[in-house]
Amino acid sequence: MTTPGEPPRGEISREELYALVWSVSGTTLARRFDCSETYLRRVCKALDVPRPARGWWTQGEVGVAVSPPPPLPALKPGCPDRWTRGRTVRRWHRRARIRSFSPDRDLHPLVELAAHIFDGAKQTPDRTHLVTRCHDAIDVTTSAAALESALALANALFRQLETRSHPVRVAAAGAGFIRPALDNHRAPPSRLGRTRATVWAPRAPTVTVVSGVPIGLAIVEIRRDVLKRYAGDGEFQRASAKEPVCGLTWTEWRPEPSHQFKIIAYSPHFPAPWQREWSETRRKTLIRAVAAIVAELEETARTLPHAAFFLQGR
């Protein structure tokens, strides 16, 4: 623990920052951090650390009774638990507009945060999935129409893993984990000239730890290729549609979300030779299989040595 008389270290935890802001005035602490008091307030807000109100220190010095320091609140979903000096601070909270995920539901913190993140995400030009550059986003590839189903599946999987003492986290920067290129087809396309598309990748992989073995997790909406006809104004319709098309037109295979998902587990270390997939053949069937999937991951972690996940193929 850093004491008021010591210079702060490069990385400060929430608990250390809380103790410091209630031990010395903001002006003094900002001078020790070699930053402005305004910046220090931003750091406290980003880490959700309460700080003294304006005039609190002055009132105490002249003998006026002041309120005691409030307790440090519990860490909220997506809130950073430490601050590294010299790095940009990011606020943890976002305003949610998704109504279907009500507060009374038993949501995993990462899924609750993902509901806020993906609610404001952009769609790819082909409208097959949402894209966000948020550092805290879980590894979910889904169309806007299937977002609720994707988050429900992630919630069931994460809850099942943590019920069996396998924590799930979005990997921190510099943790050394990688996320390999994944695709969102059910099987390799059989049509000549078609290739498997690489899906959006988050800034950091989502990782669980099973018996000490880190395993990457991704939930991907399966993409299917549908023969469509150009209908003008940048729009396509199914080639089998009866509506007439005026002007220049042609047919081509175009991606379309299926509202069916697959869970992909992989080794998050380079190179990553180990990968396992579970795919839906009917909608919302995979959510009922999460217990069996977790059991398979546990068996895999037991049968493969820890070194196999780290060193295979090197």
C-alpha cells in the first residue's frame, strides 16, 4: 500500500487511489502524480472512486465537522480496477437502450456490459454482424436482429462456467493472449470460387480458465450464402422473389445471417493449433447444451497437458 509520504508507483489500484484521495488534499496528490487536479478527478471517475467534496479539507482544517469518507463501492461491470500513470483513462459507464435485458434478470457482468456496448455498435455494409472497437466487448459476432439471442447464449455459457469455478474475463492488454482468425460458416462453402469469410475480431479475446488452462471463447452467428438478384439502389432481393426488377440487374451469392450460432473454443496462445466448435442446426438449441459443452472443456483441460496449449506446434 502506498502511504501519503511515498511517491505513487506507476500502476495504482482502486483501493490505493481511494486511500490516497482521503489521506491528502487533491492539490497535494495531483502534485505527487505530476498531473492536474482536473485530470485526477477524471481518474477517480473512471475507476468509480469517491473523493472529498469541494471544501471538505478546508472545513476539517478549521475545526468544522465533516462527513466521514464513504466506503469504496464494489467494482462495477466494465470498470477498470487500476490506473497506469501516463495512460488515457476511459469512463466505464454507458447509457443502455436495450429494453429486453431488464435489471431483474440474472445477467453476467460481462453480458450486461455487452448489452450496452453492442446497442450502439455499427453494422457491417453487408448487415451480417455488428462491429465495435470497444476494449471491453466480449467476443460475440451477431447481426442486430439476433443480438438478444447471442447475449442470452453468452450469459448461459458464462454462468455455467463460473458455477463450475471457471472464471470468464476479457483479456487485459499485454496479457499475451491472441485470438485466431475465425469464420462464420457452418461448413466450408462448396461452390466454386467461394471462400470462408473472416469475421470481426474484438480488441481482446474472451478467455476462461479451466483447471489452470486458459481457453479462448467466441460466439458466432452462422452465415449462409443466398443467391440474390440486384434490385437497384444498392439493394438485393432473393433470386426466387417474384417482384419484377427494372433496369440493370444480375445475380450473385451474398451473405445472410441465419439466427443460428456456434460456440468456438480455442487455445489463446500462439501458435493456436487447438480449436473446437459446437454448432446449432435449429434456432436456440445450443443454449440447452452449455452444461455438456463445459463438461467437454473440462475433459479437454484434463487430457491435454498445460504445455500443450502453450507450446503445440512451436
